[in-house]
Amino acid sequence: MLAKILVVEDDKSISDLITLHLKKNDFEYLVVHNGEDALSHLDNFMPDFIILDWMIPGLSGLEVLRRIRNKQEYKNLPILMLTAKNSEQDKIISFESGLDDYITKPFLPSELIARVKAILKRTSQLNQDQDNLIFNEIKINIVQKKAFRGDRRLNLGPTEFNILYFLLKNKQRVFSREQILNKIWPNQVNVELRTVDVHIRRLRKELNQNKDKDLIRTVRSAGYSLDFDE
């Protein structure tokens, strides 16, 4: 799956330059022009990385950064500040607020892309946690692309594996069908919402093959969650 970059920049010439180079490097991207839109698109777009300008209309980039870091599910989302503010104090405040990197304008697009790639690589390695993700009875080995429930190896197709991996990374959080579709099929405009239900059904059937307790919780009018009730 392509890494998804949220660009928060009110200067169109700069956002066009950034997206030109993101496209060249096979990133998926969404551009917004103010802090309120950045926050409102988090749950729908679900970015893997944010490029954030400090001086944007409405909420400042610094305030957007702080609000994102106050959300438990986004505490580890990589954020790079791209700004004309270049004082030492500005940088200190930003890093103390949870920033991952800081580039001042004017900037070299090649350096920006290199920083994005380096941070994404480092974040990915940290998130792998010794190559395994575990929740309750479910374990996924990311490198080997294997999934288990207890000692039983799960026979999953690529799509079911990706859905399980996504839900496991975000365990106990409810995702709508639209959010799952956008994450698993980011560029497939013709994929219907009911496709999500089909693959969830297949995943659930394999997970519960031996009549095990259902770990996929369906939340009416909200979506699906990997959860476990004692």
C-alpha cells in the first residue's frame, strides 16, 4: 500500500511543488489549506505522515501539532514542520510539542522527500516491534506474512491479511467501512462499500473456524473493530 501524506499548506505554489515531488516518488497525498481542515481529515484520510506549515489560516500549525498529539491514536504519527519560521526558540517549542522534523523555507524538494522517506522507514521499523503484532490470541508476523489464532495458522488471502493487520495495528478502535476501504484500496475508485463486508465476513469465518469467540466486533452504524470482551 502507498504511504499517504497529508500536506497542510496555504500557499498554492508551494503545495503544488510538494505534491509534484510526492507524486514522482509514488506517494498518495491530500492537500488542505488550514488547520481546521487538517484535523477534520485525519479520521477519513488516515495519513501515514503529515507535512505541516506553521503559518496557516485559523489554527496555527503549532496548535494543530499539539491537538494531534493529544489524540491517543495519533501520538506516533510522523509530522514534519515546513515553515519560514527559523528561530531556535521556534524549533525548540515545536520539538517539545511532539514534532519529528523541521525544515525551513526556502527548501529543496529533494531534501524534503529524503526526510519523509527516512522518517517513514524509521517509524515502520519501530512499529514492527520485533516483526510481530499480538493481541489476545491473534499474532501476525509482518515479515513472513503469517497470521495465527493461538497455535492455528490462519489461511488468509492478501486482502483479508491486510485488513487483519490494519485492525490489529489499531486494536479496539472502531473503523467505518469507508475508512477501511480507503486504507486497503486507496486508489480503487470502483470498489464498493459492500466489498468491505465481504472480506470482513471471510476474515471472521477463518478466525472463528473452530467456533472460537468472535474477536471482530460489529458496531451498528459505526463499523468494525478488533476487540475482546471478557
